[in-house]
Amino acid sequence: MLKELKSKLIAGKKTKNGTKRRFYRKSLIMILLVASIPGLITGALVYGIAGGRLESELLQMHNKQIEQRARNIDTQLTNLELTLSHWAFDSKFDYSLESRNFVQDFEKARDISKTLLVMQGSNTINKTVQLYLGGDKEPVLFEPEYAPLTNKQDRELYEGLLDSDKVTYWTEMSFEPQRPDNKELTLVHYIPGGSLKPFGALIIRLDKEKVADMLRTMTPYDGGETFFLQDNGSLFASTGSSTHESSFVTALKAEIAAKGQADGSFFLDWEGATFTVTYGKFSRIADSWTYVSASPITSITEPVVFISKIIFTVSLSALLLAALLAWFASRTIYSPVNRLLTLLTAGKSLPQEQGDEFSLIERQWQHLSRESTELHSKLSEQLPYVKESFLHQLLQGYLFAYSEEDLLGRMERYKWKVDHHRFIVVYMQLTGMASLEGKFKYGDEGLVTFAAVNMIEEFASEHFEQSKTINFHDLAAGLLLIVPKETSYAESLQTFGTELTHAVNHILNMRLTIAVSEPTDAIADIPLSFEGVKHAASQRNVENENQLIDIGKLHAEGAGSDEPQYPFTLEREFIQALRTGQEAEADELLRAFLEALSCKGAKAIDVQQGMLHLLGSVQHAIMVSGIQPTRLFKCVNLYEQLSQIREPQLILTWFQERVCSPFMKELGGRSDAQVKRLIEHAMIYMQQNFMKDISLDNCADHIGANPFFLSKSFKLVTGKNFIDYLTGLRMEKAKELLRESGLKINDVAEQVGYQHSYFNRIFKKLEGMTPSRYRELSQAK
């Protein structure tokens, strides 16, 4: 203790010599004058001040030390969490483990064991790292060696780890059923990382003794107790034998709860001893822990009190000693000013300039005030972007974990008036990019959307008190309206839609589809409303015209009775033209197919779904031809690209350029035109005579070719054997007759060139069901 006081005196001397503390010198002179009072009074003052000041200093020192060590522990736990998350996303723990057979694939099991050993050695507090794989198969456990879980209790224990709604979390549990009180601090992370359907977990079990040693670093003095506990759970760890329910821990928790603060420090008298208590928060994964360090200081303060008594006795006979004690007291009096000065200067050394401490404090305060004003100005500038980001997350459903009260509080902090208000979501979709009368071309979607969003914001501010627009940058925008509950909004919405549509038509030469949700009183229902209006917008008529869709009216009217008919015949003809390399005919058939889908009254979603179905059929035909679609299309996700296009003309252009042209080019390089025409004649002959008893020989005779050459060329051009292609023709015709006619099964078999018994066998083999069952299912749709 004396060494500590001596170091403080030396530090104070250096500070005084380094700067001109005028206020300090004046205070020191005044204190020395007071020290001339008889030593008894001076000694009494020193005794009282020394005892109280010592405890305050000890409390501050204890608080700073514990906070620093708590940050170290927090960093260590955070590193542990980050390390586990990193491994959870590693390719070693992906979906391939779900279809596991570690007995056969022993190298995979050995690799996993090595990885777990590396993870176990990455941190000294790790006791063991385990990998549990559950799911439909027999559960297994790596700890770190592979072992199947046959014990029912062990299965239930590890399967319980997968019942949490959190992807990663901390828990405290016993892994030995025969020792339920021997609980270990455990970190769990589901695998595969980021999966919505995890089938296993990475588990880090911490060593209880090393956790206790880590907590002991937060106890600067001998004795006492250090622990942390989960705010909303039963997780508890300590350095000693104290439990969650011990009287000392209960007293500490009650005192902390009475403080009502997230962190702080105080004194606690317990069983004749005085403890300095420091507490604070650990921010863990989707949770919060409270750490508490209680250390006894009675053994430290008692010697100091004894020394103070000695000083009191000596001060009676030595005025010089009284002056020294007065000087010590002056430092105590000056400490608040010194702390304030240190706080304002962030602990930096004071500048060598004229003026006392209060002048420095004044200048520093003015500087901080200017910085505060600038930060407030920047916050005001950034608030619109923060609001837009919040609204975007809300609409997309990313804030589902927040309660209604949390969302309400956040919107109020963003200066929205939400009390006694309703929420309306509007989704707007621009069309007509492919129209000749438009001013823009394909690729200008971002520019067009930006211009439209500016119009939406302008008109929304004129008609509604509170509104916020979201730019989706793909010819679509969202609008959140906040209207009073007692106010009718229908007329304002109608006027807003009319004026906005007219402006978009006139300025951008585009057409506008507006979908309006029903009003909702709950913020948590806004994502559902947004999904509803997006779905409603996809139900727009495919014609290039302005449309206003009110979900409320849409629900009241119900769905239409007319179902769109899929042009199966055009699909077959189009695929046939693609297979035979007839590019011009394929383009015409594709155009006719799209026109059939886009007939009067067709919905945009039906057109898009029909084209997606056609894309699947084309990809199937490409694979049958012996061509890998992934290689042909360079691993591009064609379904994703097609689903983003909403206009028929753009869909047609995309299909011709991205699907048909590469396939035609590939076919052109595989066989010459003469062979293609020969095979085309053979296919036409088979299509016209498939109901007869035809064979490879008579087909070769018909087209004037050798049967062996016909068989080889047919496989090369079409990707199918002769008999497989003939069977496919007959099966397609049979399914058409079963769907669209009332012929008996015997008659259907004869119509496609089969005997009844053989027809039933071949149909069930190829389609997985009998002809009668196929007819029942097709007529039930």
C-alpha cells in the first residue's frame, strides 16, 4: 500500500512540474494554512478522510481491474464463438454428412477427428470438442473419435441439443447421466452453418477448472467470490463452491437488482467483512450474461486504519507532519477536478500553455460541444438512410425475431408517429420496357426505377402525412403508408394512384401496376402484407396496361373460374424443331407458344410459370440429346434469370438468345445437315406410323438407308435409341388419349400399336402407374 501511495505522489509531482496548475497551488497554500490548527483537529480530519478515501480508491481500482479483466474474458469467449462459427460453415460439415457411412468412408471419419482435435487445441479452456450427427439415420458422435450412439440416455441428451430455436447458443449441462450435478459450460453450433434444417451440431465443452481459473483472474485479492450467470436462464459458473442458490450469491443478486444499472460497483458488508463488488454485462450470442466479482478489503483497510491512528498520535506533537497530512488532504480535495480534467483530455498530458485547469476544462468542453453538434448534424443527415434500411429489413421479414413493442419503439425513435395509426403497404411495378414507345432500353432498369421512386415520394408527400418509399432497383418499388385509424384513406389512395400513373405514363412512357394491401394495426404483420401485395402484383393481366389491384377487393371477389390452358401440342412441336435443328420453325413455334400463354385475360404469373415449365422441358430434351445443360449454358441459373423477366417480349428475346441459339449451335457442330434431314424423315415417318407395327428395318427401307447407319445416326442426332424414341411417341399419344378421351384401355393400346397386356406392363414400367390410375389422376386435377 505504501509503495502504491509513493508511486502516486511521484506521478503527481511529475504532472505538477509538467504543467502550471495555478488552482492547485492556491489550494495547497490554503490547506497549509488550515494545517496550522492544533494537530488534534488535523489528525482527526486526516483519520476520517484517509479511511473513506482509501475505500473509495480501492473500489475504483477494483472496478478498473475487473472491467479490464472482464473485457479479456469477453474477448476470449467471443473468439471461441467466432472460431466455432467459422468451423460450422466449413465444407467439412456440409450436407454431405447427412448421407454418411463412416464405416465405409473411414478416411472421412479420420479427417473429422483430426479437425476436432485441432479445434480442441485452439483454446486452453476447451475440455473436448464433439460433433453430433442426428437426423433420420443412426445418430453418431465424434469426441473426437467416431462412435455410434447406442445408449438411449446419451441419444436423448444429444438430441435435446437440437431442440433450440437458436443456431448457436451457450448452455450448462451434464454429459454424464450418473453425475447430474457435474455440469459443464457448453457452446453449441448447428451444422451446416446457415442451414434452415440442421441435422447435427458442433459442441465445445469447457473445462470447469480452467473456467474457474479464468474467473479467478477477476479477483484481485485473496478470498471472495467471482461468478457469471445468464440473465434469462440457469447458466451459472463460479470460482468457488458457491451455487446459484447460495446465500452470498443471492445477496449479491438482490443488491445488483436494487441498483437497477447494467454495470457498476459498490461495497457489501457480509458476515463481518466488507467486500468491493464490481458487476457488468457480457454480450453473448442473442443473450446477455452478468459477471460479478466480490473481493474482501477488510484485511487491507485494517492496517491502513492502524497507520492512520499512528499518524493521528504523531500529529499531536509535529506541526510539520500536520502540514504533510494537509498536503495529502489537498490532493483528495483536488481529485474531482483532476478526474474531470483527465476525463476531458482522454488521459493525455496537459499542454504547456498559460491558464489554469479551469481554462483548460472550458476549452476542452467547447471542443467537445462542437464535436457533439457536428455529430448531431451528421446523424440528422443519415437518419433517412437508416430509416430506409430499417424499412427494407422490415418488409423482407428480417426483423421477425423482434417483438411488437421493440418494433414500435424503433419506429418511434426514427421519428414516425405510430400510436393509434394503421399501416398500408403498396407495391408498384413498372412495365413496358420492351415497348417501342418507351424512352428506355433493356439495361436501364435502375435509372427508370430511380426516376419513378422520386415521383412516388413527391406524390405520397402531397397526399399522406407519413410515408416512406423503398427502391428495389428492378422496375419495382415499395411504399409504406402510416395513416390514422379514424381517417378514411380510400379516396386519397385512389387520387394518389391516378396522379402517379398519369405522371409515369406521360414522363417515362411506361405502364404502372399498383397493388395495395389491406390496412394492419400490427407492425409485425407488415412483412406479410408486403408478400401479399407482391403476389397480387404478379396476378396482373399480362397486357401492357395500367392496373390498380386492391387486395381487399381481390379477396372479396375471389379467384376467377377460368384456368389457363397449357399448350402441350405447341411445346412438343417446338422441342421437336429444336432437336432437328430447324431454327426458323423453332422461333415461330416459340412465338406461338408464348402468344398462347399470353392470351386475353392471362395473368403475368401464369405466363411466367408456363415459360419456366417450357424451360424445364427444353433442358430435359437437351439432356436426352446427350448434352450437359450446365456446360452448354456455362453454369448459369436460367430459372433465376427467367423468373426476373416480367414482360412477354423480353421473355421471348431472352429465350431465343439464351436457350435456343446455344442449343442450335451445339447441334450444328455435332452432325451435318444431310444426316439431320435423313433422321428428320425417319422421325416424321415414325410420328405418322407409330400406331402400326414398324421396326428399324422397315423405317430404314422407307428413307433409303442402312439399318445400322440409321440406328447409329439416330442416336447421335436425337440422343435416343430408335426403339426408345418410338416408345416415347406411343406413350405420349397414349397419355393424351387417356387424358382427353373416353376410350377403353384396350382401344387406347390398339391406337398406339400395342397389345393390351404388353401396353399395361410397358406403361407401368415407364410411368410408375397403370393406365387406369393415370386416367384417374389426370381427370381429378
